[in-house]
Amino acid sequence: MFEGNGVDIVLRLRELRRSLGLQQKEVALLTGIGEKSISSFESGARTDAMKIGQLRRLLQVYGVTESEFFCEEFESRLGIGEDATPEGAQPFWQQMRDLPDSVRDSLLEKFRLMVDTAREVQALSRPVSYAAPTSDWELLNSRN
């Protein structure tokens, strides 16, 4: 479907969903597109099989027009473009590029998990309440 760089589309779709705090399962329910299809679009496994109607439904749920999605400044608005690289990060990324592929891929996957976890923790809007046990019996029988 897309003649351009498929990686850009994959990255834009994934980061757009994440920036809105949506899970793939939620997007699947809202768009009528299968969760596995969304996952494969975001991983790059099936971007060539994506239909225009599917992309339009995704963008509609994300509240983004096609023009906005494909404009050059879109990545920097999401914080994923080259312009969005924090100061001092270039030496880090160069060191990452110099690592063997398997080590780099492993580190990147762990970093993605850390970022996802941080976003989920940040998304919690209400503090978790904790009631301290009032007796030794409650303390011994608690599962925490």
C-alpha cells in the first residue's frame, strides 16, 4: 500500500497509539480491526497488507487526519524524530549502534519494556490506598 519508508509508518502508528495511552486491545475494539492485525502493523510485519480503510479507521480513533499523519513535522510532534533527540543522547545512540545486533536488540527490547512500564505507571491517575494491618493476626494473614 505504501511506497514510502514503512518504518516511518510503523513508528508513527505505534507511538501515536502509545501517546494517547491506548492499548492495542482497546484500539481493536474501537476500530473493528483485529488486535493481531494492529500488532503486525505496528511491528512492521504487515504494513504492506494494510488497507487504506484500516489506516483511516486507526487515524480516526487517534484523532489525526491523513494530512497530519503524513506531514514531515509529525514525528517531532510525537517526540520520535531526529529533531526530538535529547541533548547528549547522540553518543549513547552511537554506542548502541556499535554493539552486536543481538545485544543491541536485547537492550532495545528491555528499554521498550521500561518505557511502557513508565507510561503505564504515569497513567495511573489515582493513588493506591493502603491500609496498614491493625493487629499481628492481620499482618500474618495478609498476602502482601
